[in-house]
Amino acid sequence: MKARVYIRLKPAILDPQGKAVLHSLQQLGYDEVKSVRIGKLIELEIDNSDPDVMKRIQELSHKILTNPLMETFDIKIDEDDAA
Amino acid sequence: MKARVYIRLKPAILDPQGKAVLHSLQQLGYDEVKSVRIGKLIELEIDNSDPDVMKRIQELSHKILTNPLMETFDIKIDEDDAA
């Protein structure tokens, strides 16, 4: 199965990379864009024979993939590998 | 409105960052993880008064946010700003 982990900066955390992209977009005429925040999308291919697989994905996302001080995450599971 | 742009490396493109994360996960005992691919999640806050707004989001995603040689993108629109 495939697990997608969406990682975002917490709202209180400044995002200089996003600010730089926003500035570029506005310079290039995309004035309708008012804010840009950049996060991560991590796709994991997982052997789901373990019955605790969801708990383990939660755990590795919290402990390893994200920095819980600065980031939050959501997990989406895709049982069908084709997606 | 909010637009989310999900950017992924094309399948044929190597992902050394993902490989490094995979290696760390396996070292730490998460052997069920078989592959890791790392992409980007870009959240745009957009003033949607322009009737062509979807076309413009497509355009800026293609021209500016992604490298079309190496990456693909999907866009999701969230009319409700609360999400």
C-alpha cells in the first residue's frame, strides 16, 4: 500500500522560501496570489502485512519525517497501488 | 480561496533525498517501508476575483512552481479558507 504524508509548517512559523516564491510570482504578474506556504509531500510504499501498520506510519511520521516543533502532518492511505 | 499544488518527481527521476530517508527508516527498524519519494506541497492563497483563476493557477504551476522536465503536479482547490 501507499501512504502519503503531507507536512506543513505550523501557521506561526515563518516561511522564507514561500515568501521568496510569492515575491517572484507577484513580480511576474500573478498579483492575485496573496500568500505562499511550502510544505512536503512524502510518499511511502509499505508492505502492509503488519496489523499495526497505521500506528507505525503515525509513529515514523511524528518521530522521523517531521519536526513536531515546527510542522504538522496528515496521512492519507491509498490501498490501491495504481494511484 | 486556497489552491494546493502537489508536486512529485516523475517516476523515472532518481530521488536521492528519498533514498536517504528510506535508508534511515530501515536502520531505525521500519523495515516495512519499501520506498520513499519526496515531493512538494505548495499552498497558495488566492484572490479569486479573476474568472480565469483556474487557468492562471495551472499556468503558474507549470511555468514557475514545477520543473516540467522532472516533475508533475496536481492542483486541488479549497473554496473554504478554513481548511
